[in-house]
Amino acid sequence: MILLAVLFLCFISSYSASVKGHTTGLSLNNDRLYKLTYSIEVSLDRGKGKLHDNVGYRISSNVDVALLWRNPDGDDDQLIQITMKDVNVENVNQQRGEKSIFKGKSPPKIIGKENLEALQRPMLLHLIHGKVKEFYSYQNEPVAIENIKRGLASLFQTQLSSGTTNEVDISGNCKVTYQAHQDKVIKIKALDSCKIERSGFTTPNQVLGVSSKATSVTTYKIEDSFVIAVLAEEIHAFGLNFLRTITGKIVSKQKLELKTTEAGPRLMSGKQVTAIIKAVDSKYTAIPIVGQIFQSQCKGCPSLLEHWQSTRKYLQPDNLSKAEAVKNFLAFVQHLRTAKQEEILQILKTENKEVLPQLVDAVTSAQTSDSLEAILDFLDFKSDSSIILQERFLYACGFASHPNEELLRALISKFKGSIGSSDIRETVMIIIGALVRKLCQNEGCKLKAVVEAKKLILGGLEKAEKKEDTTMYLLALKNALLPEGIPLLLKYAEAGEEHISHLATTTLQRYDLPFITDEVKKTLNRIYHQNHKVHEKTVRTTAAAIILNNNPSYMDVKNILLSIGELPQEMNKYMLSIVQDILRFEMPASKMVRRVLKEMVAHNYDRFSRSGSSSAYTGYIERSPHSASTYSLDILYSGSGILRRSNLNVFQYIGKAGLHGSQVVIEAQGLEALIAATPDEGEENLDSYAGMSAILFDVQLRPVTFFNGYSDLMSKMLSASGDPISVVKGLILIIDHSQELQLQSGLKANIEVQGGLAIDISGAMEFSLWYRESKTRVKNRVTVVITSDITVDSSFVKAGLETSTETEAGLEFISTVQFSQYPFLVCMQMDKDEAPFRQFEKKYERLSTGRGYVSQRRKESLLSGCEFPLHQENSDMCKVVFAPQPDSTSSGWF
């Protein structure tokens, strides 16, 4: 009986070792060789699902898998050997035919003899309970080849029961969910949870940002605790949020199929896996299963200097309005990101003054440590002889897509040091404010440099004794938008001098709704209703606008409406236009305004029939189901017909996210004496002044002055040429997204999206006593280029898809006022020029040896010019008409 029991236990043990139906992961039978086929297939397209449009390649092989060792103390502790054989590479698009880059080439020629030998060397995988304990390969194998082997090895990591866990494989440490069925297991990997070290950055603003979606699903068909088929599909799709033509998709598939089993190597005996591995081959070494970074060698690529020599002709001042200038600017920025400080500095020091400002734009936009060190070494802030270059550097810093603490620290150091120009000193502080906000948006508010910058802004504003310093720190706060700065803003808004009070209220206007508390509104109401002191019109109207745009109460709205009729004439008309614009455009406050208007005391003919020329109007530039682009123009005149303020804004919205694309404000004051007119209440002692202020892509720029003081005004009038004054001019990197992906197949993918523009915003104010006429002109000239480039690289073959969109556009606003009689005559117009709209697509496949295939398409259309309505009497939306041009397509060898 005892003998029968012992024989039964031996039988059960033998059965378990061969079947493994109860194991937690895959299990191989003893002394068997599993022969499988394996393929990696990767394709790129624009996400439109057209197979003939894609590019890519397929790597296929036979695979032998054998069990070398099993821990005698536990069946779920196994060492398996995996060997790739008969590797081949071919097109994923079978329609390529004679144009295939692989045609007539053997695998050693395509992959490289050494690479192929490394790829076909056996690898060892130590599995415990179905999970990878260690991955063994040979030392000094090419990283890209090891990654392909890691991708295959990772497929053998699975579990046969349902549940969610964390696994480490080629993709990193990832959260995975298993769904076990009778004969199959589905593994869903949450790619956004994977912890893996990879370079990358993106534009934090959602409007200018890139949305992406990644999925990974692997299906295992199981028989006898081993796979008979594995199908893994990983998809990465992306799109630029505000421009739906910039899209792309990467599809990576792995397929593993069991063909047969045959007699294999005998199981090795022993208790320690390390001894077994040493016995197999002492050259094996444990390496991470997580994919490693590699860089492909660029054969025949130009040096930085060579690239610059071919680029500089496009960046001549006369060529900046062309798309080629921006395209070359973006390409050179990419090259600068791989350059050393010495290389960059050499080019900066040898370039002439005409192209140097554009070169400074590019070097600063590169945003690397080497480029920052080079430009700081080149610029001398102690001198006032290179103000243009210093200003271009500072504005490029302000528009930086992914600034870091190093950049902020450098600007703080410059501010504390000696600066030759007071304008540059002011600009440094303004840009410090912009960097603080961007770093805080990226969860960097607690960085030492950010904390120091906050203290610098708030402490400087609190202790400022000179008007110029107060203005500087307020402008910095207008960019930083620090919540802790609101009490200071309220103090300056209510008790400051006219100019300071106006700047403080316009700074408050930029804060989001949660920060405009009841306490803030109380102060703004006191300013608007002049409870404590008399304020000028620009301050009062800004205070009212903040109240109405931030969830006003019933009494807030009622008191503002009741004030209409008691205000100076042009201010009456302006406030009436603001209320009507809220109702017409269905702004958030419109429901509350309609409630109040049900009261006859607020809504009557006497109040709503006020005459005047001041106005406020909001309209759509473009509108679609997922986005909207709006413009608003409000103009406030003095009672004598002289412009007090014109404010032109452009906003872009994607869902609930918004971007203040641009704001151009022209202000004038104290000009009534020129025409012997009486100033309005609160404006009797204002100095003669006219200037312009601009916000561009949420960054407040340093205001420019047309004239300041009566004597300056007269000299400018006598020598006036009518030429506009530039507020900002240069090349700007506005969209910047870089992402490196480790595909679970072992291949490397990159997604790059860049958007740049050449911009020139200028303004002018002309004043004629002879004709009793004033004219205001704001001109925006913009050339935009957006490019995307997605690639999948194996080191020996690379596939890529490049798309780009470009346009050259102009927007001009002109306001003319004749004040020889009252009511004075006003003519306003805002025109958008006719603009070309071009789209390009380039698909390519390229071997490391240089042979390649390329296909190109081009599509062009013409966007018609139009005139935008600027008042409620003419509210038809400006319609943009596309005039399509013939497409062009080409493909071939290179």
C-alpha cells in the first residue's frame, strides 16, 4: 500500500512537470523545442485608415524556444532560451512593387552583418510565476538590436488569471490588466502609466498643444499552458488641437504563432539559475528588460555651420514675410538642439547685423543649456549698443515653449547686475514675470528660482518709489498673475495715479474667475462708481468690464445699468455698447443682464438711446464644432472726439481652454488743449501722451511710446512721417512638441510637432490740426508654418511621415475721426488680406545605407480676404472662402 502511494505521488509530479495546467504563467514542457514564426509590423499614416497611404516595414523571422531549466523546488521558476532565425525585412505596403527599397537586397545587406549576427544570437529569459525575473543577452550588442530582442522576450510575460497588476517589460514599469477566458488571455497595457526614461516636452497651453492617445492590447491563445498564437497591437495617435490637418498615427503589431514542436534539449539539473546560465555560456550577462535609448548615426548630415550657410539667405530681413523663412527657422532650431556651445558662439560672432536678430531668435528658441550659455556669452547687457539683439533674446525667452529654472535664474542674475539700457532692464523684469507663470503652470511654483522671482516682483512693487519702477513691476505681475499680488493691485488700482491705476486694473483683468472674489469686486465697484475718488474713464470702464465678465451679482449689474445716463457722454455710449455686446454675443453675464433689464428703471428709452461714437463689439473670425476664434474691438473717445483708447483682441478657444492670441491697445490722453476743448471729468490734469501696448500669445510685451509730454508731441507732429512704430518683430517658436516612444516591438518612434511664425505688429497714431482729424492704424503681418514629423527607427531602416501647413496673412485695423464738428465723424475698418493656404505631405522609407523611397503631395488653396464688422449695426460674420488649387503628387527613389 505504501509502495502504491509513492508511485502515485511520482506520477502526479511527472504529470505536473509536463502539462502545467495549474501554473500562473506560461509553462514549457520538458525536453521539447517549440518552433514559432514571429513578425513585427509597423506603419505610419495620418489616421485616415487608407492602407495605400501608409509607409512602414515588416521584420519577420522563425523563433525557437526551449526550456533549459526548471527549479526543482517550484514549477513556476523557469529558464527558457529564445532564438531568432532566418530574419527578413520587407515593405508593409505590398503595392510598392519595383519601388521597394528592399528589392534585390539580402538581410545581411539591409540589417548589416554584425547586427544580424547579434539579432540571431540566443537570449535567455528567467520567468517566475510567468513574470520576467531577469533577461540575459551578450555584452556590447547594439542597443537597437537588443531592443528588438527585448520586444520578443516581453511577449512571454503573462498570467493566466484575471486581474490588474504592475509589470516591467520593454515599455517600462506599466499598469496592466488581464482578462482570462477559457482558451485565451487578453492583456491591456495602460501606456500612459509606463515609467520609462525618455526625452520629451510639449507646449503647456492646451490650445497650442498636441493631444495624443495610446493603446496596447495583446491577445494570447493558450493551449496546454503555452501559447499557440500571440497578437499584440500598439497604437499611438496624435493631433494638433487647433489645426486638425496636423495628425498622425503609428501602428505597431507583433505576431507570434506556434508551428510545431519537436524533441529539444534535455532539462539541465541544478538548484541555482546563475550556475545554469554560466554552464550554458559564461558570456551571458543580465541586462534590463526595459528598452534602452539609442541614437541612429546620421550619414552625410551637414555640420551646424554648413546648415547655417544654407539657411541664412532665407532669414534676410526682406524675406521674413515668406513661408520659406519660417520653415528654415524651424529646421535650424532643431539642428541647434544638438549643437555645442562653441559651435553656436562661433556663428553668432561671425554673422552680420542684418541677419543677427533672426539668428538670436533661433538660438534662444532652441532652449538647450548650450544655446543659452552661447547667447548669454555673446550678448553684453552692460552695453546699450545692441538693444535690438537683447530685446529679441528676451522676447524669445518670454515665448519659450518649455522654459526651465536655468533660464529664469539667468534672467534674475542679469536683472540684479548692470544693464546699460533702462528699456532692457524693464523688459528683463517683464519677461521674468512671463517665465514665472509658465513654470508655475508646469508645477514648478516651488522651484528656488521661481520663489526668488516672486519675491523680486512683489517686493519691488511694494517698495517702489519711482513711477517707472512701479510700472515695471506691474507689467511683470501682469505676466506672472500671482494670486498673492492681488491685494497690491487693488491698492494701486484704487489709490494710484492715473496711469498706475489704469495699469493695475488691466492687470486684474487678466486674472481668472476664481481670483475675482467678492472683495475684489467691492473695490472695483468703488472705482467705477467713484465712491472714494474721481477716476479717469479708462480706469472706470476697465473696472466695470472686470465685474461684468466675472459672474456679476444682480446688484452689480443693476448699479452699472443705472449709472448709464449719469456718465460723460462718450462713456455713456461706451458702457451701453458693452452691455449690448454682452447680450448679442451671449456672454456668461447675459442671463443676469436680462434679469435686471426686466426692471423698467434699468431698461428704458432714456437710458438706451444715448448717442456717441464709442463702441464695443465682439465677433467670430472662425467657428467650428470643436473650436472658435474671436475678435473684439472696443474704442473709447473723449467728449471732444479724440481717441482715449482702442483695444483690439484676438482669442482662440479649444473646448474650455483659451489662448489670448493678441491684444493691441493704443492709448492717448491730454490732447484736448490742441483743439481748445474741455477735458472730461477726472482728466483735467493729464499730461499729453500716446502709446501702444501689446499682448502676444499670453505674454505682455513692453509698451512703446509715440510721444510723452506737450513738447515731445509738438516735435513729433512737426517731423511726423506717418511711418508705423513696431511693437514686436521677429521669428517665434509657438508650438513645440517632442516625444520619444519606446514601442513594445522594440522599435523607437519619435513625434515632433513645431509651429513658428514671422510676425510684425506695428501701430501708428497721426494727428492733424489743419484737417482736425486723427487716425489710428494697427497692422499685423504674420507668416505661419506648422510642421509634424513622425518616424519609426530600427537603426537599419527608418520610415517617416512629414506634414506641414503654411500661410501668409495680414490683418489691418484703421480708425479715422474727424472732430471739426459734433457729432464727430468716425470711420472704422478691419480688413483681412487674401492669404494662400498650403499643405504638404512627405512619406519616406530609408535604409541606413542611404537608399530610400519618397512620396510627396501638395495641396494649395486661397483664403479670400474680408472685412470684419466692428459695430452692432453690421454684424454679419466675415466669411472665409477657400479657392482650391490643383493638387500635385510625386514619388520615387532618392
